[in-house]
Amino acid sequence: MDVFTLVSCLIVFGLVATTILLGVFSKRSALDILDWKPTRSPEVEAENEIDDLAQMMEAQNEIRRRRGKPERTLEDVENEWHGS
């Protein structure tokens, strides 16, 4: 192994080790460092998921009605998903 390769590998290893050690011994959390705060509460996120599901079911049922197939309920989808 030539000197350039050895020095390059040592520099890369040193940078990785320094980054890991800074993360391990830092007293601040990653959220504090990034100053990240959620934009919505978990309750709002849950409501959005429920609304999205209702919209997807309605869109799917509209397509099924056009094709002459019976509509699906949430229970039908859950039973299919659980394998019942």
C-alpha cells in the first residue's frame, strides 16, 4: 500500500470517527441541533389520515360503480388486508 492511500484512508477514518464521537458525546439532541419542530400535532395527523382513507375509498367506489361492481366498505378492505 502506498503512502497516499494510507494517508487518505486515515483521513477518512478520522473524519468518520470524529463525527461519530461528536454525536455520541454531544449533550444536545439531534432535534435541538436541527431546531426541528413538528408542524402539526399527532391528533391533526391522525385526522388527516382518516380523511385520506375516506377519500381513497370514495374514489375507488366511484370507479367500481362505473364498472358495475359492488362498493367496498372499510371492513371489506380490512378483512382482505388481514387475510380473512
